[in-house]
Amino acid sequence: MAALEIHNVRKEFGSERVLKDVSISIDSGEFLILVGPSGCGKSTLMNAIAGLEPVTAGNIYIDGEDVTWRTPADRDIAMVFQSYALYPSMTVRQNISFGLEMRKVPKPEREAAVERVADLLQITHLLDRKPAQLSGGQRQRVAMGRALAREPKVYLFDEPLSNLDAKLRVDMRTEIKKLHQRLGTTIVYVTHDQVEAMTLADCIAVMRDGHILQLGTPDEVYNNPVDMFVAGFMGSPSMNFIRATLEDGNGGYQLRITTPEEADLVLPWPEARIGAGMAERLNQPVILGLRPEHFSEEDERLTSQAEGTLLSANVAVVEPTGADILLRLPLGEQEVTARVGPKCAVAAGERLALRVDMGRAILFDAETEQRIA
Amino acid sequence: MANVIRRQTPAARLFRGLLYGVLILAALFYILPLVVMLMTSVKPLSEISAGSLLSLPQNPTLTPWTKAWGEACTGMRCEGVGGYFWNSFAIVIPAVLISTTIGALNGYALTKWRFKGSELVFALMLFGCFIPFQVVLLPMAQTLGWLGISSSRAGLILVHVVFGIAFTTLFFRNFYVGIPNELVSAAKLDGAGFFRIFWRILLPVSAPIIVVSVIWQFTQIWNDFLFGVAFSAHNTQPVTVALNNLVNTSTGVREYNVDMAAAMIAALPTLVVYVLAGKYFVRGLTAGSVKG
């Protein structure tokens, strides 16, 4: 049975439609991430699940029960807020046990629960402090402890890491993942950070303008995006979109990329990847999607790269990140980003031969931005 | 000012001297009436009629104070202002507590439990801050009559509460608007209700604005004369009305020293309240402008 099921939920503020027929279902123990740019409706959806805002239409089920019109307290959920929302006048201990106290859990049990989560999150030494005396990371832990103490059916995390500095954010991300693996809790997690989404989720829902564009595993969303928005949103640096024309080459499809000053670049489309919509778009403009890591130095993967297509370009900018090097180079009418190994000794202005892994390339319709193949 | 960098030229020093001179003069000018009152209140009557206003008392005496408290005539009766002083407390304390409590609940509801039209309700309540006292005298008298509490302490308390709510609501609403709504959401998820959230989450952090509200209301209600004179019976009049009666009762020689002592008595509680809690008053008014 689904731990959380959202069924055709709509939400309108006046005439503005914030959620348009959203449906999601996740199993017990699953980690669902709602990701999207600001204003896409992900926080509204979270508030609807929490019961903090009523929905205009649709139903929400938790553990098979219809909770659409239940109060937040009666839904058996806990939430970790972006600002942590720790009660400023209470100690950490009181903060963690407040929810249990409201539910009239006897004192010994409350104390046991506090001990348990404090131990789990390593905040035992902070129990008698007030929130104002804690650092950002510690507050974050207390906020999670408050949620964990009640052992609810579903946990909601509303951008919990966005107020932390970069290093702490990575640490806490790992911590949350560990916790999830250990406790097997059902989690709905809102973020605008696609790295968090990729690393944490069992299931990602990419949202835009109140719609769920794609619902799938991180691998599906990353490697098989449904449209250009999802493709561009997931991954950093983001996917390169190259204008091209779909042509019938000798024995198969090929993509022609017109280059202003040089000869046209022709990339053959692998036979294994031919999609249903390709025939009708023959000789029409399409968008070729290539991730930076789909490029590689010509000599780097000589052994394994049989189907890679060779091209050469003048490197415009070299950006070493330490782990690898990002190159900006012109391809057709636009500039693309390519990720090459850290040993690549190329300087700006030099010409470099690159292999393109067309086997992982993605083709989009130039107008609808939907995926073709 | 030790951390301000400036060049110590003679001209700058002269200017600074002048600046301090002007400021000290201004301060003296402001404190003078109080000093004169205080000096006059401890002078015997003979000294007042002989000496000038500013001369120091030669034979200080507390007789005017005891007379003002217990013997001076306020109209027909000659019992001093002492009884009226306690009358004032009997009016002010309940009125302050009730209006502050209601204001806090209003501010809480208007910010954390918004409803359709809550902003309009707030705007209308704000309007109450600008209604002149005189305008409501007649309708209020009528209302108190209907309620059967005209010329009673309860009636006067009601009037002060109704008038005070506009201000206390404004204070609390503006304070609570700065408290994150996520706190209330978290408490809702934890299972707390309207009053529980107010009592356990918001009230414990409201000390600064409670102080502001209490000082403001205390001062307003204590210093009120118009409602006091209009809506109270003889035995429930506040001290401000008694002071007026005392000063206006003329039998024989005008006892300026007694008048001044009575005025001091009437002014003392608000001064004490401000001295004791003034620090928190300023802190509460500026709370929210700087993030704690």
C-alpha cells in the first residue's frame, strides 16, 4: 500500500492556479524529492501534504486513509522547516518533546524518546541549551530530532539544508541519507538544489508551473529526461542544447550543425537510438542535447570508445575545477561546455579534438521542447 | 564617543563647548517646571508669598504633602487626594491588564490566523487610535447607561479597555508580524491549538512588547481626565479629577505648596513606571528592526 498518495490535487489562489492536477504515489520507506525552480508549486504541494493549506480539489491519502480535510496534527506527519522553526523560549529537550507532550505521551516515554533521538543525532550535550545558543548545523539537527521523536508515518523536509554553508550542507546531506537508510522512513523532501535531489532521492518529481513534468528515479530523470526543461534543470554544468537539422544520411539519420565560419558538422545518429518521432521531423530543425561528460578528449578513451564521433573545435575558455576541467568551446552557432580529465593540457585558443558519445545524446523537438529520441 | 575619529583643533573644541552649552541649557529649561514644583511643594506658605519662585526652600517641610494626601479639600469634602490615588489604581490595573490581554490575542489572531478581511479588520482597529475622546463621550454615556454601569468603576474600566484595544492591538500585531509563521506551523504539526500555541510559543517571547503595552496603557489611563470626570461617581473618581477639584477649591488663601504636592502625588506612579521599565520600553519599540 502506498504510504502517501496524492490524487489529482489542485490548488488555486484566487484565479492563480498554483497546482494543476498533481498526482504522486510513493511506497513506505521511499525518499521522494520535489524539485524545481522557485514558484513551481513545490512548497505549496508540501504545505498541502502537511495540511497547512487546504487544497482546492483532489485527495491526499496517508497510509490509505483520506486525510485531505484533517488538521495537520491528525495526519501523523512531521516537518523540518527551512528556518528550522525551533521554539525560541524552550530548551532543545523541550523542543523535541513538545509534540509528544501535546499528544499526551507520558513523561517517562517522552524522556526516552528524547534520549533516543539525541543519541541518534549526537546532540545529547545540547539538550539543555536554547536554540539561540546553537550553531546553524546544530539547529538543523535539533529540527530533525523534533521530527524524529514522534515517529510519524511521513516526514516532510522543506529545503532543510538551504540555510547552511556549503561544506555543512554536504555533510548534513550525507547524514540525512544515512538516517534514511537506517530508519527506513518515508520522506518527502523539497529542494531547488538538483544535486540534493540526485544524491538523496529514490524518486524525483521535477516540477514546473504547478505541473509534475517527470516522476522517476534519479537515473531516469538524469539520463532520460522527458523534455528540455528537465534535461537542463538536472545536472551541473547543465546540458548543452545545440541547434541542428535532422537529415537522412547514407543508411541512417544524421544531424547537421551549421557552423558560421567552418564547414558544417555532421553527426551520425546511432541506429539503436532511433525514436518513433524522427521520421516525420526529417529535414526539420531539432535540438541536440549533450551533457558536458558526453564529450571526451580524443586520446582519453581510445580503447572503449568505438562509436564516439570525432570533432574538433577551438577552445574558448579553460576552467579547471580540480577534479576535472570544464572547457567552453564553440559548436555550431552556440558555445558548449565539455568536461575533460584533469590531465588535459589545453590552453585557450588551441584547437582540440574531442569525441562525442552520441549513444547518450538526446534529441528534442525545437518547438515543443519535448523529447524525440 | 571615544571611537569617533576627529581632529582636535581649537575651533572644533570651541564648537563642541558651545554645543554642550546649548544642550545643557535646553535640559535645564525642560527640568525647571519639575524643580519649581518640587521646591514649592516643600516650602511653607509664608516663604512662597515672600520669596521668588526659584529661591531654595529655607525651612523645608513635608506638611503640604501630608495635607495634600489626607486633609486638603476637593470640592465639598476635605479628605485629600489619597483615597482618589487608590481609586486610580483600582481603575488602571484592571484596565491595563484586560486591554493588554485582548490586544495580544488580537495581534496573534491577525498575524498568525489570517482570515479573509483580516487586514481590513486591522485597518479599522487602527482607525480607533485616531478617534478623539470628546467624540465618544455622549454615545459612551448612553451605552454605559444601557449596560447599567454608568458612574461606576466597572464602566470607566470598560471605556478605557475599549479605547486601549486599538493601541494594544497595533503594538502586538506589529510585533507578531515579525515572528516567523513557520513557528506556528511547526506547533500546529506538533498538535497544539490556538490558545496553546499562543501560551507556549508566542507569549514567552513577547516580554518586550508586553512592557511597551503596559507602560503605554498605564500612562494613558492614569493621566486620563476627561473620561474620569465624565464617567465616574464621586467616590470612584481618579486622582486626576481630584487634583483638579483640589486646585479649583478656593477657600481663603491659595495653598500653592499643597497644590504642587498633590500634583506631584498624581504624577508619581507614571514616572516610577517609566524609570523602572523605560529601558524595556525603548527596547520593545525597536524590537524587530534589528534581528536578535
